[in-house]
Amino acid sequence: MNNPTSAAIADCREGLRILGTAEHVSYEIAHHFIQHTAFWDHPSGSWVRAPKHADRLEEGEHGWEVPFGANRFLVARALRFCIGDVECFLREVEIDERPSYSWLCYELRQCVRGSVGNHLGDIYGGRYPEHGDFMLFGTQGIHLPSFVQIVVLTARLPRHFEKT
């Protein structure tokens, strides 16, 4: 592995540590993600940010989560899986497999869609449906592109790998 690639991987791992680890995500990080990815369907017909949903974070069986009616968005679980997928991507870069950045972004979206539970804490079977760019919970939604963008920008991936 060449020195610029080693430096890029180190930079990305340093950024990734801000999000937490595959085992733990802090309240502050979970709060930030909900503040910036939660929306509600305004009666005017447009989606508007709903940052106060972050104030409803609860600690559950799967880490930090936000209740939305009968469902719960398991934000800490989504982040732990995203962190794991980014780590896997970086390991593939280390061994020169030339992984696809666009595929990583797709997989990160799937991590988020796989992080919904019911009011009892049971994980939703399969991937939660997406409607356009949102996972909808009644009139509330999690904006998938925003979630993925925060992950990749925090991990400093675009500056090194966006063109792969």
C-alpha cells in the first residue's frame, strides 16, 4: 500500500472515531443525527426539519432510539452498522481491493433501513420500506440521504474515495 493511501485511510479512521465504534455510540452523536435527519410532513405539503425529535431519544435494548408511534428508529444501531461497513470498506482499501464508494453509500442506506424496531424492541424483519428519500413513520420521517451524508462526511470519505 502506498503512503498517500495509508494517509487517506488514517484520516478516514480518525474521522470515523467521532461517530463512535461498532459497539458504542454516544448520546451526543445520536442526538446530532436525529436533529439533522428527522423531518415531518408539514400540512403545506412540504417536508420540514424536525430537530426536536432528538430531545425524545431514549436508551433501549439496541442503544439510542426515537419512538415514532408503534415503531422506533434505532439510531445507535444504524450508526454502529454504518461504522462497521465503513471499517470494512477501509480494510478493503488497505488490501488494495479497490472497493466501490457508491456501493458503500448504498450499503450505508441499507444499514439505516435495517434499524427499525417495534414498541417491544423487536427488529423489523428485512429492510424498512423507503418512500422516495425517507423512511416514513406516519407523518414523520428519517431522511436517508442526509443520514448517509453525515456518516461519509464525518469519516472524511469523499475527499479520498468519492471518485472510486
